[in-house]
Amino acid sequence: MEHPLTVGTDGSASALRSLDWAVDEAARRGLPLRIVHASRWERYEGTAPQGPERPGEQVLAENIVASAVEHARGRHADLTISAEVLADDPVTALLNEGLHATALVLGSRGRGEVAGLLLGSVGLAVAARARCPVIVVRGDEAALAGTHERVLLGVTDPADDLPAVRFAFRTAEARGCTLEAVCAWHRPAHEPPDAPPLPADARRYHEQQAAEVLADALTEAAGEHAMVRVHRALVEGPAHKVLVHRAAAADLLVVGAQRRHGHFGLRPGRVAHTALCHAACPVAVVPRHA
């Protein structure tokens, strides 16, 4: 049996949108759905007393999960659903769940997140560290409803992006939609001293290099998913800006996690970070080893 599509919930409006998205995606791909809620009530309340009285935090956590299960069954009655309250902090709980999940689905902001934040701290931390794809559900109603009928894939490196490429092809195939594969390119301000002499048309040279990167990245997966319609695009400009712009006409943006250490710990890379904060559609961040 395949690993489930696992969705984290905390009872917030953002979590409800991510639950709806996860239910639809699990049904579309024939996957079981697992609903989890992280609560550390045991650490604060101690062992539950023997009797009718139960700690308030325990009751709240159980109600959040029960409500999510009921909502999911109402949206798709035939879906195989499991659910659990996890006695841990949200980031740790979700990272552990990701070891046995096809993908993790999260809302863009949870309960208690500051309204001005572009992305909740849990989503950013999980996307930076998870060992499976992480999908942060965000964007406008058209993207959430899948009306664009387009999966957008950002490609930067054929070897490192292969897991993201495969994920994007599988998703486009399950949705029966077009896969738009984009490779952004730019002309360096200064060529390295040891670089070979460029032809007279330097712009054409760099564009051709990007075309080769895109071809190398897509060849294997395109052969495995011959029914997927693929549109290839070479776009001049910074990758993070190009992808966010084109995400306005997509139902899902798929990028690889180019993880980097920064001042605040591990980060998913500039392209993924920008997409997670600004894209007008759900964003899937796929690690290299997924």
C-alpha cells in the first residue's frame, strides 16, 4: 500500500483550505489520507485523570481532529482516512510524519500566526527540512479549485531537480492537465576569466544553454509519462521572479529544495522561499532525495 498523503490541521481557516486540497488530491491520486494535529497537552497537563474529567487541551485536540475527519468524509465519502493527535510540537511531529508520507500538506498560516507574515513559521521550517515533498496550500480560488489546468515546474539543474520533475509529471498525469516546465536564464554581468569566448549573439548562447538544461531534466520523466502534455518555456530573468509571475496562471508550482543554511537555520533555498511566500497558487517543495 502506498504511503498516505498527510495533512496537518490546527482548526484554522488556512488548515481547512489545505484539508480540502488534500482530500481532492488524495482522491485524484488514489492515496489514503492521514490527518494529524500536533498538541503537547500531555507535557503540560500530565497523564489524563481516571474519570470523566479530561484536560481541556486534550479535548480541544481531539475535537480538531474529529471535525477534520468529518469534514473530509463529507467532501469525499470513499476516501480511506486515518487520523491522530500527536504529542509533540508541530514541526517535529510533521517532520516525523514525513518519513512515511507520499507528501505533507500544510496551510500557509496556522492558528496564532501573526497576520502580516507571508508564510507561517511551521510551513517554512517543515519545507526546509522534510525528507518528502511538502505542499503549502496558498493562492487564489481559481488555483485552489484547479481551474487553470496547469502544473508549473521550475527547472534549474537536471540532476538535482529530477525528483521535482518526476513529482510534477505524476501530478500533471493524475490531474490530466498540462505541465509547463520553465527554465529561467540570464546573461552574467561578468563572464569568468576562464570561460570560452562567446559567440557574437551572447543572448542566444545563454538561451541555448538553458534549453539544454531543460531537455536533460525532462527527457527521462517525459518518456515515463508520455500522455502528459508538456509546454517548455525559456524565460530571461531571475528564477524566483519568473516562477512567481507565471504561478498566477497555475494550479500548483513545483520546485526543488536547494537547501541553504542562513541566520535562522536551514532554509529551502531562494526560489522555494520566494514561491512559498508570494506565489498565487499552492507550492510543492521537493527535496533532492524524495
